[in-house]
Amino acid sequence: MKKILRFLPLVLIVLVGMGLSSCSDDDDEKTITETELPGVAKNFIRQYFPDATIRSAQKGNNEYEVKLSDGTDIDFDKEGNWKDVDAAPGQTIPSGFYPEAIDNYIAANMNGTGINEISKEGAGYDVQLLTGEELLFGLDGSFIGYDVD
């Protein structure tokens, strides 16, 4: 029994070390400069966030994550097309890069509250309003329903 107790601290150290290494962030993610972003992503930022600057950019598994000076986080695919735009808490994203029908629906049915986050997914768009409500829209911007997960 004494032999087992002598090795117990060593076993615990090994297990904790293995657990910490498996919980580390994506090892393939690396910090990049603005010039390393795809041109499509840089143009998107210039067009829709002209007053913001890039605070940080990272490249991971075939995607890019950009943080802007105004608190906006944007995820891009490997070609530089936006996947997710998340404004700072309490702020709205600009319009014009997603179907106008989404803005029309929100204006008519949600008292025109602003969009805090929008994600482009295979079947359409997942939109989070400033009120916290989440709405689902088709690729053409048609309202599908509420996201209730």
C-alpha cells in the first residue's frame, strides 16, 4: 500500500498535465497581420466598418477571426467571405451585406430593434437582436421563425 501511495502524486501530475494540454486553444491558430487577410475580407471591413481599425487577426483551420477597434468580432471563411458578425454588447451591426428582407421584417415586426449579431449558415441566417431574441431567416431573407435552443 505504501508503494502505491508514493506513486500517487506522480500519477496525479501526469493526469493533470495531460488534461491541461488537451484543453489548450486551437494549436493551429496563429496571429496574422492585416496584410495576410484575404482581399475580400479587407474590402468587407473597409466598406462596412470604415471608422474601425483591425485590433487583431487570427488564422485558424481554414478561417479567419478579426477583432475591430469598435468591439466588433468578424469570422471569415478561407476565401475571406464573412460567416459571423458580432457587434459589441449594446451595439448594432451595419446593414447592406445580408438580404434587405431581414431588415424589412425586423422594422415591421420587431419595432425596428437593431441587430447585434448575424451568422450565415447553410440554410440561411441566424440573427440576434439587441433585445436578445434570436430569429432565423432563409437565404433570401424570408422569416423562418424564432431560434429557441
